[in-house]
Amino acid sequence: MSPDFIKTICPYCGVGCGLVLKVEDGKVVSTYPDREHPVSRGTLCIKGWSAHEFVHHPQRLKTPLVKKGDTFEEISWNDAIALAVEKLKAAAERFGGNAVGGLSSAKCTNEENYLFQKMIRMAFKTNNVDHCARLCHAPTAVGMGQTTGSGAMTNSISDLAGAECILIIGSNAAESHPIIMGEIYKAVDRGAAVIVVDPRKTAVAENARIHLRINPGTDIPLLCGMMRHIIDEGLHNEKFIQERMDGFEELKKFLRSWPVERAAKECGIDEGEIRRVAEMYAKAKDSAVVYCMGITQHACGTANVHAVCDLAMLCGQIGKTFSGVYPLRGQNNVQGACDMGALPNVYPGYQSVSDSAVQEKFEKAWGRELSRKPGLTVTEMIGSAGKEIRALYIMAENPALSDPDVNHVLESLNKLDFLIVQDIFLTETAKFAHLVLPAVCFAEKTGTYTNTERRFQLLRKAVEPPGEAKGDFEIICLIANALGLDFPYKHPGEVMEEIASLVPDYGGIRFDRLEKAGLQWPCPDTGHEGTRFLHEGQFTRGRGLFIVPAYTPPFEKPDDEYPYYLNTGRMFAHYHTGTMTRRSPFLNREMAGPYAEMHPEDAMRGGIREGDRIRITSRRGSIVTAARITERVARGSIFAPFHFTEARANILTNPVLDPISKIPEFKVCAAKIEKEPNEKQER
Amino acid sequence: MLKKVKDIARTILTEKQGDGVLGLIKGEWDIVQPHIFESPGEVDALVIEPKWLLAKMAMTVLRSSREGYRLAVVVRGCDERALTELVKRNQIEKERLLTIGIACTGEQASACICDRPYPQKLDAGDAVAGVDPFKEDIVKELLAGDGPARMEKWANILKRCIKCYGCRNSCPICVCIPCKLEDAVWVETGIIPAEVLSYHLIRAFHLSDTCVACGACQEACPVNIPLLALQLSMREMLRETYGYEAGLDPERKSPILYDLCKEPAAGQALPDWINSLRKDDES
């Protein structure tokens, strides 16, 4: 048999690049970039090029496993489904439907997410369904929803190449969204100015015209200072504000308390710099704001998003090409998982569960009574494990590495009456499960992902799953049917048609329309070509709304006992909890173990050299990792990537939540560093 | 031209001159992707656009196919040159390889700043004149100025590198195992950008006598580094000094490997701009 080439979509980040998988004898043997893909156009990052490497890994789960004592035993699918259903039902019967929770997955397809939330909502009359968007862009969904009416990236990735001024706040796109960085460089090559706001001197900052190295968590002071200066200089877009905005007077009044001098002091930068970037942003013909976890992962994450939107709306830099607000979504399908209603407060298409008309619509469509009470979020479900939540069904998420204060997460998982984990490997979370269900990876399934620019894209099955592993789609249907629901779906395309019938914005999405280049929602009918940018002429919510950003400084500040700021994030060769990347030889070669960055002066003071083992301790726990000494971090700051199970950075992070979106403050906590004896690494 | 390519491909398959034809297929919903045609009936769906280099795929297909499997490849000029180099370097058995040569359009030639937009064995289409890359503004600008100025210019561009290894992966003649770029002695791991001297220049020099100027490295670069310009000047130097162009003569070995003892002296074979790589230029 000669090899086959299958076009599909990359399983890593939200950019959603096009891959061509080479398949030989039923195995994916290599990955090429798709030259025709509308976003990546024949390019890939290191992770994309390596996307095939974990697919046939020997550690892939091949049979359902049940926990017996401390070990797992193989069981048949029939027994696994029966057990899952028995335990879920038992929890619901004894403690009520709200005792069951489900974590859906931003790694899975739209159709799978739709079915998962439908199953949880229908079978248990609860809205306890959420996913890891809670840990990345929940503030975006809420904050942009409030200001513009839509919590999604306003424009298309390709629009960045046409911008004149690009303000990048809290995004290390060069490592986390490399293909988008390429679009930004296209703009630079045409003369655009790039301004980077980041406490770290990232590769993005190194390549920027201006880098504002602000103190951690001072984004609102910076943005307020900029807005104040823009208004003082009369550079705001009066016409746009009059015609399209509400709330300007309140914002203006509030900004009186943020003179540039105060902002500069709070941010720890020069006043002139704030004025300069404010003018650059306001005066450019087309300005864009790109942001990421540096904005959202704070206890004032939603307010940070408000401030970003306020700036764009103040200057009328939204609702047209080459401008707009660009939240860069993390997971390959985190946009889609949100869109599909894998959130505790909304049905698919962000239709509120507390709205009685919406409830009626879904009750009628699904034929079951549904709950109007918003459910619990990821962090709340884990926090109340063993209390309100008795049985938890986790589909392809790994909170044992990804959630803040991991030690507490592990304690909580242990308290559950029953934990089902459905994944492709025995993850750190799966080890805590009573029942493990073997699922399939991107190369083994058909379905759709929605990328960060709202583009529905088609995933094509390239190879068969290992052993008895089943697609998440099939597993959900099996469990749902065994729970007494009617899930007759044979093909994801049928599910997409159901979604289209329930969500007006996705009304025109059909599998056969996605084959060539996908479609960007809103796409209301089958004749519609999709939407390149939102808010043209009118905001999704009607008039745009300025919201006064409520600033709260970071919850923990360095003190005598914990003298450092700890910042967490990603590095270019690994992805999130490393379930896939750390099993990819090429990526693991690039970075085989954990490290933390610290400033040379801090290192010298502690007698720490490059590569030394150091212990980082916060109020919640400690990890041992290797020191990397670099001026990328500021004096008094440490950066630790969160990919590494042997030194889980999230043991250290602060679980304090943003009151509105419930995102934890991953980006800032206080920590101390001690040098560890350089002995052989303990296991 | 397309019809002619299809006819040749059908003939190859019908007359069993080859077991498969590697080319592009336009499938349902107009999706274009590489494909190995193994029956004449399939050939109707063959297309030749867009430019999609197939030489490296051809090599891996031949490596993993059964003994004696003969593969025909639809090639543009650059693909043909790459295959020639791969044969010379014992990566492909000549007897198992056939080509169907197609000419590029003038538009494609300008897009690639290609001076030979046609294969030597041209089977379909008319050869158009090439473009002199050294007369292009972008190349002139990149190679202009004295050593320190060039160093600064290139260091500025290369610090965008996100270390995707796309330049290496997509290069049709980058085939060494193990690869020096994966050796932590030369290239520090776990950090971007990749080192200018140890990553980019190892790569560039390593390819100096094999580069066929296909531009695959540059096209695969997500951050728009003009890698072709880096390569072209070395290719030009070999042409000036030794009258040698990689990928043209299947019999002639690389002068860097075989002509070192001949005149002119080896030192002169290096392009003068490499001086700019020395940070503290003595002159």
C-alpha cells in the first residue's frame, strides 16, 4: 500500500493550522503543513510539525480500566458503560442531579462538546458543566460579552497583517501562537508599530518597537493612563462614541482618577512612555489590540478585558477591518467548547440558562425538563468535590496539572464518590479515577474545531484508534443512551445540523460547507459566506458599552517571607499539561524537564548557578526545578512553565478567583526560592 | 499543459513504467493535496497548482515502499534539481525514479525569484525566462552594506525565529541523520530565538553546495525570514567560482567535496559576506 495524505487540523492551539498527515500502513508517520490552509498557508510551529508523534505512542489507553484497590484492571466496554451509568445515577438519586458534574473538553470537537453538555443537562437536570475555558478566557467571554455583545475575537487573524499599530498585552504569541506572530510580523514588514506590554522580556518584546515592562497585574492602570491621555489630547473618536457607544460620561469621570502620573507610578514605567504609546494607538489609521493570559488570568481578569475593550471603543478601533480586539484562544477548540454551551450558565450559542424563553426552546427541542439554575464552574466543582459534587465525569481535561493549587485539587479528587476520566493517556487526573475510558485523538476522528477567529474547521479521520479505544462521540452516545436518553446519532454531521437548528449564528454551518476552508461564525444560513469581522455598523449587543474597569492589585504581593513574584505560562515546545507534547520525542528532546527563569542578580544573591536545582515555595506548596538564569524576567520575578508533572507550577499558584468570571489568579503569586542540594534527582 | 501531464501519467501507469505517480490531486470540494496515483482512472483528478514541492515526499515514499517500486514524480524545475541532488547523495535509487517535468509560469518565477523556472527534462508547458534574483530589490537590500551593517540587519531579522524547524523540515535536501541542529552542543535547546550563528548559519553552510533555490525554507517560515536570500548568495558564489550549480549535472559532484585542491583556492569559494559574521571585524 502506498501512503495516503489526509488534510486535517492541528490538535494544539487555537490558531487551528492546517496539517497534511502522511499515513502509511494505517499509521500516521509524518506531518506536513497544508499549503492551502487559510490561516497557516503552508507554515507550522514546532508542535504542529510534530503532531503525529504521540498518536501511536505505546502508552495510549486501549481498554476501559476500573480501579481495584490501588491498581487498574481492564474491563469490557459493556461493563464500563454499565458501571458509569450505575454510579452517575446513584449519585443523582441519592443527592440530587446537582451532585453530578461534567468537565467537557476544549480538546474535543464541537459535536462532542454539544453532546456532552446535552447529556449532563438532560440526564441530571443540572447545569454543572464547564471546561478549561474557565482557566483561560472566561473573562473574555464575560467581559467582551458585556461591552460588545460577543465574547469572541472581533476580527480575523489575517487582519493583523494590515494593521498600522498593534498593541500586544500579556501575550507571548511567539511561543504560544506562533503562526499569529507571523501575521504580526507581516504588519511590521509593512511598517506597522508593535507595542508590547509584558513584565517578561519575551521574544515578542524583543521584536517590538516599544516594550513596556510593567509591574505584574498593573494592566488597568496602564490602560486607564493611556485612555486618560487620549481624552486629554482629544484623540478619542468622538463621532464613533456618539453614534455607537453608551457609558462614555461614566468612563470619562472615572478616568479623572487616573492621571498618567499615577498610572506610571503604579506600573513602574515612565510617564512619557504611556503618553507615547497612547498616541501611537490613537493616531494610527488601523490599530489592533492582541491579548492573552496576561490579561485574563488575574483576580481582576474581567475588568482587565473591560479596559482593553474600552480602549478600542474609545478610539473607534473596532467594527472594521485591520483593527479590533484579538483575544488569542488557548486550546484548539476552546472557542468551540464555549460556543457549544459547555459552560454552566449558557446553552449552545451563549443562550442564557436563566432565560425562560431559552429554557423553553431547549426543553422543547430536547424533550426533557431542564434546570434554570446556573451550574458550578470548574474550580467550584473541584472545590466542592465530596460535598455538593459526588460524581464527576471528566472528558479530556487534566486538572491535576492545569488547575491552581494542585495539592488541593488532588485532595478534592480523592473525595469524590465516583470519578470517570475519558482520555487518550493515563493522565495525572486519570490516575485518580474509578473508571477510565479510552478515547481517541485528533487523527482518529471526524468532527469540527472552531479556531480563535471563529472559524469552524473540519477534522478528517486519518487512522483507526488503538485497541478498543472509542471516539468521544461514540462513548457519549453509549452512556447517554444507557442513561435513558435518546442519542441516535451516527455521524457528527447530524449533530451539526441539530446545533444549526438551535443556534441562529451557526444556522448555516454544514459539514459539506466546511470542506474547503471552513466558515467563520456568525453564519446564519446556508447561503451565508461567514463573517470576517464582527460589529460592523452596529455592535452585537446594539450599542457598545464602556464599562468602568474595577482595578484590584494582585492578591499576593511579595513580602519578607515570599519575596518574589511568580508568573506561570507556556514555553514553545510544550503544550499545557504535556500529555501529548511530552510524549512526542522531538518536542521532548527540545525541552525534557522543568525549569524556572530567574534574574541574574537574584541568582547571584542566592548563590544559584545555571541549571542548579532550586526549590520554589509559595503559601500553598513547593516544587523543585532547575534554575535558568536570564534577564527575560525582571529582578524580583520568577517564571515557571506549567507543563511539567515532576514540578507542577500549579502547586504554587493562587486559587483566588475573579469574582465575575471565576478565573483563578494564575499569573501572580508570591514565592520564595531556596537552593537545593545538587544530588541525584529524587523520584 | 495539464492535459499533457495527465496523458503522460496515464501512460506511465498503463504501461507499467512506474507503479505510482506522485502529484497533486483535487478531490471533492476542490481540496488539493499530495497524492500517489496508482491507477490510470484516478489521474483525471490530477492538478499541477499550486506550487507544492514533492521531492522530499518522493524520497520518503521510495524509502518505505517495497523493493523495486518505481515512482514517477510531477516536478517543477526546483523539484527536479532537488531529486537530482538526492540521487547524487544516495538518498534515492535512480532506477526507481521517473519525472514528469512541468514549466512554471512567469508569475510563479517572479514570486519565487527563480532563475531557472523549468526542469531540464521538460515534458509539459513552455519554459519561461527566469528572474535574476540579485536584481531584485529585496535581495539587494538584504545583501547591501558592509559587514557590521549586514550583521546587524540579519541579526535583527533572525531574532524573530521561533525555532519551528520548518526550514529544515521542508528543505528537500536536508536529510542528515542525526541533524546537527538537534545537537545541543551546537544549538541550545528549549529557548527561542534560535542562535544566529549556530542554528541559521550551520544550516545555511551545510546546504551551500546542495541548495537548489526552491525557496521551500522561506515558504515554510511562519515569521517571514527571507531565508532564500541567505542561500542564494552561496549558490551564486559556487557558480562564479566553480561554474557549479547544484541539481543540474547528475554526474558532477560538489566542488566543496571534490575540488578543494584545485584552483582557485578553497578560501575564495566562500562568499565575501561571511566576513560580516565576525562580530569584531579586524579591518
